[in-house]
Amino acid sequence: METRISAIGNSKGVRIPKPFLEECGIQDFVKLTITKDGLLVSPVNRPRQGWEEALIANPPDDNMQEFSEFDSITHSFDDSEWTWPQKP
């Protein structure tokens, strides 16, 4: 597909059709890489993308009951205060 480069302020831009964006998995951010063949536009993977929306839609309980089972777990490390080893 060929398309026109448009002026955007002091820069230039390319309009990418929505079906192309969807097929490539491009959403909000892209990585631009110069290659020997031209310019490569690739999606930026955001590992935590959508977490904020999920948290807002499903806020955790204030009492955090699902983690109360961990309160009863003990270890010998709990018997004394740990300190950093001294350098020789």
C-alpha cells in the first residue's frame, strides 16, 4: 500500500489504516527503527498495560482476607533480626 506523508507542525506523519494497526497489534506507542531497507514501525509491548483499568473495575477488598493465610507462616529467620554481613 502506498500513502502520502503529511505535514504535522514541524514534523511529518503517515496515517496508518486501522486494520493494519489491529493486525500488527499496534495501540498507543510504536518503536521506530532505521534499517538498511527503510523505516521499521513496530508495536511497543507494555507488560502492565491494562492493569490500571482492571484494578479500577475490580478493586481489592480493604481487609485483604485472601492473604490472611500468609500471616501464620513463620520461619527461623523471624526469631532474630537479620544484619548485613561485615566485609573482611
